[in-house]
Amino acid sequence: MTEGSSALLSRLQQLQCHFTWDLKKDMDLKNLSTRLQDHIELQLGQRGAVARSYSFLAYVRYLQDQREEALSLLNQSEETIRESYGDESERRLIVTYGDMAWLKYHVGNFAQSQSYCQRVEDTLVKYPTGSSGSLLPEVYGEQAWTYLKLSKSYYLKAVDSFRKALEIQTDDTEWNAGYAIALFRTEEWVLENLEENEEPPSIKQLHFALELNPDDAVLQSMLAVKLGAYKKYEEAEGLLKKALKTDPDNPHVSRYVGKYFRNHHRLDESIDMLERALKRTTQSSFIHHQLALCYMRKKIAEQSRKHFSSQREVRYWRRCCIREFEMAVKIKPSFHLAWADLALLYAEERNFRRAEEIFQQCLLKLPECDESLSQAIHQRYGDFHYHHKRNEAQAIVHYTKGLLIPLKKYEKKVCAKKLKQIAERRLSRNPGDGEALALLGQVARAEGNRKEAAEFYEKALNCDKDNEEYLSALCELRLQLQGSSSD
């Protein structure tokens, strides 16, 4: 590397853009490309959204070694920003120019790369942030939207970047909308820390974002979903009507309205909304997945009828589920939860070989998954062994792994319930089954019932006096009980 190119690389590394935000983790390029193209073609989002999609798609094209198209997309990003913001464009172009500087560097055009670096540096001199570690709100905002579009593992980073943008521009409609969406998507991580009946932060933020932009149909439909979960049906239904009147053809509106209907067992209305959304965005793994969940509810309802004629309906809805899950994972191969649900459906059809293949693929991906997804996969694999393979030992292994992940989710409750069922059935046949008693102790401990857990482990030790695992668990529990009583 020459002295000049080394100095240029040092300048490039100081830029804030897609090339410096470490975006490679979890990146499903095909799915991301499809979603960004949809955003551009359907002109989704507020006024800066399409320009951001052009810029991010340019980076995706660079990773796919399509550099000419990447350059064209960045030119379109600049053009769209200038059309949208006019005299206010300069600060909005920082990320686009940063991307352009990197792209020119990679194609060997060092002179133009330096020129774009200089444009960014001149803008930062003109609009100082006041601190070397701070960014302009426009940069925080674009970084946040990028994280939000990338993958679930980046959602908390999106929340943080939107907060930083809002600390500088409190009433900006785009940052407030993005912050509301980011909170909506990260709700599962914050709900555990809320008091009973306390509303989550997303509801307050969605209300505030709608005060700034009352006609945002996507925010209206998202708020309706949240309010419905807290039984505020009148306000929720009013928002749904507004959203469908304001932007009835927006697939994002359709998918959230569909989700609202599914959550409240209005399956036919949900299916209608989701099918309408798919007409505009056929390559949405999310919508195919939501549709599969509706068909799953239909299947479960028919199974509960236990009528001869309903068996044909069960098979019909199961095939509908399989079709939609298969579409979801075809579009997004990294959709591990959909894979796990698909595997269970294959098991229902007694295609155990295919189900096992899929579960093994999911288990291989566990190191890349967050705790929430890992818990769900272990729970479903436990169900596969328990209900379909009749392999109780393997069911216990995976239910236990799901149980011990410290998240208070539906899947954890399922794991606990199934372990209790296994243990209680074994104890009904043999009251001296130490392993079954220890299982109940483990469940009680995971549920926070230390005293009950200690009692189960004591009984397990009476049945198996030399078991070091039971003794260790009992000692730990007694120490914790002593510590809590002395406080």
C-alpha cells in the first residue's frame, strides 16, 4: 500500500456510513435485497425512507460484487435526498457521500474517493456536533434505520441510535416514528421488567409519534396491535379504521391489521388482510409467516372438534400452513423459527426424516441465535420427541434446555408444563423415581419457587442418596434460602 492510499484509507475509516458500521453479522443478502427493493418500488415510509433504501441497497450490491449497480443506486440516493429535502440536503448526504467515497476507493478511483471524503469533512466543519464522539442527528437516524432493516439482532442498536438522534432533535417526525417502531419490535425484551398492567414504552412513543404525524397509517396500525393486547379495543378499532382509510394498499398496514385480527381470533379477516398485502409484496417472508400462523389456528380449531369430517379440514389447513412456511423460509433461509414450525408440521404428516433434518439444521444455527429464538427451537424439538417420536429422554433434554434459558416467554411455560407432565406421570407409576422428583425440583427452581424446589431435591436425594447433582442443587438452594431469610 502506498503512502497516499494508506492516508486515504485512514480518512475513509473515520467516515460514518454502511462500510464502517460493521453490518455483516446476520446479513441475509437475498432477503435484505428483496425487502429494500420493495421499499423503493412501493415508495414506503416517510420522505427520507426511499433515499435510505437506495443507499443501503447500494451497500448490499457492493457485497454481491455488483459495483456498477451500487454506484448507480448511490447516485439515485443523492438525487432522491435533494428532491426530498432541497436546501436541507447537505447534512442528509453525509452517509451517502461516505458510501460513495468507499465505493470509489474499492474500484480504484482514489481521486474521486478523496473528493467525497472532502465533501463529508467540509459538511462536518460547517455543522459541528460539539463533541468528537457525537454524530449529527441525521447520521444517527440513518444508522438507526439501517439497524432496524438489517435483522432482529440489531434492533437494540436501532433503539439506542434513535434515542441519540432524538436527544438532539426531540420533535423530528422521522426519528420519532423510527423510535416507536424500534420499541415495538424490541417489546419482548422489555416486558419482563414491567409491573403488572403497566403499559410498555412503545405505546407512549407511538402516541407521541402520531401527534407529530397524525396520518401515518403504519404507526396507527402498530398502535392498534399494542392497544389490543391491553384490551383497549375501542381506541384500537378506531385506529384500524383510520389506517385502512388513509393507506389501504400499504402492505405494512395490511400486515399489522392482519396481526391484530389474528391476535383476537378474527382469522378470516386476518387472512383477507394478509392475502391483500401479498398482492403488493409477494416476497415478504413476514407476511407468509403471519399467514401460516393464521392457517395454524384454523388447523388447531378443527383438531379440537374431533369430528370425522374435520379430519379432512385438518389436513387441508396443515397443507396451507406448510405451503406458507415453505415460502417464508425460501424467501428468508435464516428464518429459523419458521423452519422449526415447518419441521413440526412435517412430523404431523409422519415425515420424520425431513423433520429431523430441519431440526438438525436449526440446532447447528443455535450459536448465531439470540436466547429467545434458542428457547423456541428447544421447545419445538422437545415437542417433536415427546409427541411424535415418543422419545421421552430426548424430550427432557430439550425441554430442560428451553426451561433454563432465563426468559419468561410462552415457550418457557410450555417446557415447564411438559416436564411436569412427564415427571408426574412417572411418579404415578413409581413414587420413588428420584429423577422425576429432581425434574420437578428443577422446574420449581426455574419458576422461582426455591422452597418447593429444595423439598423436591430432598425427596430425590432420599431416593438416590449418592447423587452429587441433586446434593449440589439442594446445597445451593439452602444457601439462597438462608440468604433471603437473613435480609
